[in-house]
Amino acid sequence: MIGLIGKKLGMTRTFQEDGRSIPVTVIQAGPCVVTQVKTEETDGYNAVQLGFGAKKAKNTPMPMQGHFRKAETDSLRTLVEYRMDGKTELKLGDSVDLSQLSEAELVDVTGTTKGRGFSGTIKRHGQHRGPDGHGSKNVRAMGSIGMHTFPGRVVPGKAMPGQYGNKRETKKNLTVVSVDTEKNLILVKGSVPGHKNGIVFIRPSR
């Protein structure tokens, strides 16, 4: 099952025939270049490696420059590998565009969420504030984290302050609202992980 590499352009909305407003995310998907084809005979499994996004050759390590020259393409910024059930007809240097997803009604989108640094429990877990009157000094701080008697410890998984965001996340079964193959744009219903112009990976839902 092959997918595409894309760039999240932002969010907007579209209107259905009955007038309902639908929030959509606009993704520039591809065109991607096949930079490597792996087979079970040579690598032990079948896969296709795709590249996306232009990159200056002077900023590309020499081994990767040779890797791209073998595929007869310019240096690319992002590479991803998609496993295949069997052998593929794609060859080095072939271009993969939105025609791969033209018949897909549902897609899975993977991206890196926005990094929000060290955050408290209100922002990170949606907990409520404490009382802010009558001498209270526990407005945004969390309350008790354990218990005095058995088991007398902090239970693993307790919601506490810490690093929030900047993690790989996949949103599954997103509805494809429309596909524009000429402009390489795909509109999916709802939001997808990541910031504007962030890299995302799209594949048909299983």
C-alpha cells in the first residue's frame, strides 16, 4: 500500500449542497519521486522509497547526493518508505502524484504535533483551575498526586506537568472531500497534526 508525502497548507471550509459548512485541511500532496525500490531478493522485503521537497545540493551529504543521482533526480528534503505486499511496477525516478489517492474515500494522515514545551496540567490534560479566592494559593497548581495509605505511592500514568506536543501522531479515517490533481491539492475533513507548512504522510485507510 503506497502513500504520498505532502505539506499542510492550512485550514479552510467548504459548503455542501445542503448548505452545511465543513472544516477541511488543505494538503499539497506530491508529486513525489521514487528514489529507491526494495525487493525481497535484495533487501528481504518489498518497499518503495519516495522523496519530496526540493533541497540544495550543497546542503546534502555526499552519500545522499549519490543516492539521488542513482535515481536521476535532484536532492530532496524528505524521504519515506512504504512497504508493499508484492513487487511494484514503479521504477527509479518515476513520479507519484495524487492519482494514487484519487479513488480513496478515507485516508490516514501522519504528522508531528505542534511542540508546546513544558506545560502544566491545565494546558496539557485539560484539568480545572483551583479556587482563586479566600487565600487560596492553588489556582493553577495540581492537587494531590498520591495517597497516604496503601499503596502509598504515585500511580504510574498520573496526569502531571511535562513535555507537551512535538510527537508523531496519526489521525485515521479522515474523509476525502475533494482532490485537485492539477494543483496537487487534497482536502480532508477535519484537522491533521502539525503546524502550517509542516510535512505530513498520507496513505489510504485500511
